Amino acid sequence: MPSEWASLTADLVHAFGETFLMVGISGFFAIVGGLPLGFLLFIAERRLFWDNKAAYATGSVTVNIIRSIPFVILLVLLLPFTQFVLGTTIGPAAATVPLSVAAIAFYARLVEAALCEVDPGIIEAAQAFGASPLRIVATVLFPEALAGFLRALTVTLISLIGYSAMAGIVGGGGVGDLAIRFGYYRYQTDVLIVTVIALVILVQLVQTLGDRLAKHADKKGV
């Protein structure tokens, strides 16, 4: 029995490493790709200093299409693209490709929603003072919506943890895959319970950290 628990602990540590890899990389691309995309959608839709209906329609439709496809299907659809980019469709690194695509679309829409909460009067005041578009983005929109961005990132990371459980389809591994392979297919209920508890703790930690960072960034909460 001790040897079984030692083996389970080793498998769990390895699985957590794969989960952190997948969520970390896709979370990074969510910020790098989703944040500017969300800004562009907001600016184009509100016609602040870039009136381009075609760009907004194209970006909005693309984001909606990606978000409307269940992740397990998106995972399969992007296998040829994953093969083209990485040369393989197996492993945690391969799983980060569809995870990143889903994360960018998901986070971009949340960023746009957070920007919509910014008081229009503040933006109008900055424009009246002759602030440049870049200055408005950097000193008005970003600081005012920062708390919303952090809350959106928290939701995105938690969703990615859930999506990563499906990575077993491409041999991505992770905690979710461990629960399915051992807890479900091999009827090892103890493994299933341990992995579920581990996932619950992980999600709670991410949520708590995200809430604290958002509260710190929210000037209204200070």
C-alpha cells in the first residue's frame, strides 16, 4: 500500500508539472494575444480613434466562432495546424496550441467587456485635453480596467485548467488525464478522488490569488 501511494504521488507530481506547462504557456499567449485583440475590438466597436467596421466584424466573428466550438472538437480540428507548427500532435506542448487559440478568443472577449465598464466620461475628458490614442490606452483605459483584466485572467486560467483535462486526447497528460486514465478507465476510485481534490485546491488557489490581485488593483476597493 505505501508503494502504491508513493507511485500515485510521483504520478500526481508529474501530472501537475504537465498541467502547469499547458496552462502557463496558453495563459501567456492569452495575455499576449487576447489583451491587444480585446483592445482592438473595443476601440473599433466604440469608434474611439479607429473607425473600422470591417475589422471589428472580422475580429468579432472570428472570436465568436472559436468560442462557439466545444474545446474537445477544437482540439481535433487544430491537429493539422499543431502538426504544422510543432511537428507533432502528441504531448503537453502540442496541447498548448489549441489551448492557446481557445484562451486568446476567450480572454479577448472578457477584456472587451472589462473595457466597456470604464466610465466614458474619463475617456472623453482625455480626448478633450488632446491626449494621443496611445496615451489614452496606456494612462486611461488600461489603469481603469486593470482590475477587470485580472478578474478576466483568473476566469481564463481556471477555464484552461478544465480544458487541459481533455488534453489526454492528444497524449497531453496533466492532472485531468491522470484522473481519466486511472480513476475512470482502470476503476481506481482513490486516484479519481485524490486528483479531484488536487484540482479543487488548485482552482481555489488561482481564484484566491486572482481576487487579491484584482482587489489590490481596483482603486475603488482601496
